[in-house]
Amino acid sequence: MTTVLISPRHHEFAAAYEQSGGRVFMWPELDVAELNDNFSLDESIDHLFGYDWLILKNERAAEFFLRRLLVVKHHTANLDEVHVLAIGEATVAKLVDAHVHVDISLDRHMNSSLVASLRSYAGGEESLASLNLLFPSANLTHEEFEVELKECGARIDCVAAYRTTLDTRRMAELNALLAGGGIDAVIFRDSQSVEEFARVFDTDDLPRVLRGVSIICDDAARAAAAEFALKTRLTSDIQDITNQS
């Protein structure tokens, strides 16, 4: 039996696929919002002086971090003593609007250059080992650069700053299935589905998340998948999907 993953917006396609003999999982509905418990984030903000760098990997991280910064009675001027690395134009725009300086800005799909950029800015490999970095996110999917930085001796605090869905149990289940080879293919029916998947899983490094999983697209989704460097198969026929997977 072929097991596929698909957007919750495509119920009819999922039902037809199940009737053809396949098994379907849907990722949870996207619902980006503030956390109910901000204790860890607030504590990190209160101890900003202990960090060398703040890494903001998307506009959501920037939005919810800055919002919480003001809620706990801090000011964006408190970030003047911390280096800031921002990923993506939308992230940089939010920081500029809030009058926050940006020391390093990276293109959205250039996470792989983050460690090299930090190394160059800090002055070499040895300098990385002394760095303390704050990394607010949904804390659902760990990025490759987190591992690289830790291997270099840096300390990176991954702090939950927002959520991307209410169904945390489903997210944990899907992460386990993807890591364990329990998903044969992901089906993207349109460009919105690709972006939705990235936002729900809170990462743009989709090739790593979907390693070993077939990427099957309708024509409408193929360009969006290519932006995430996903190698896709093009089809709209359910039987073809079963055969290709």
C-alpha cells in the first residue's frame, strides 16, 4: 500500500486516492499564532545581554519575537548590542520597519550559507566556538545549520516563539513518519500547497524534510516546488501516482 501526504484542503482528491487503494495522511491545517505559554521566550528576552546573535529564519519569527519583546516591556533598542541575522526579504522588511539593524541578511533559500556567513563575519572557525545564539522559531523542525553550529562549538538556544498549527500531536506523528520512512510520497496539487507545507513545518529546507520521499506535483505546483529545490515528478492521474510511488 502506497502512503501519501497531502494538503488538508484537498479532501476530494484524498478520498479518490484512498478509493484507488492508497493510504492518505494530511498535514494539519495552517494556524500561525502566539503561544499560550511564553515563559521560555520571555526568559530569553530578559537575558538578551547573554547572546551574541539573534537568528530570525522567517518573517513569523521576526513578527512574534518583536511582538513579545514589547509585551515584556523591552524596546527594540535592546537589540543594538546583539548581532542580528535575518533570512528572507520579508524578514528583513519586518526588522527594518521596527528600526532593528540587520548585520547579515540571507536569501530565503540560502540557509546552507548561514554558517559560512557567520564564520566570515566573526573572523574564522575559532570565533564560532565562543558564540551564543538565540534562535526563536516554532521549534518543530530543526535546521541543518543548528547541527553545524553546535559541531563548531557554538551554543544555540532554540526557543519556541509561535505555533504553526493547533494539532501538535499530528505534527509529531508526521515528523516521526517522515523520519522513519513511513511516507512514500507527498502530493502538491498547487503552488499554495508547497508554501503551506513549508509554513506548517516551519522550514524552507524541504529537501531535507522530504529526503527519501517522492515529490509528485500537478503542473500548477511544479514551479513553486522548484523554488524549494525539490526534484518533482509531474502527474495529475491518481493511478500514475500509485505506480510512481
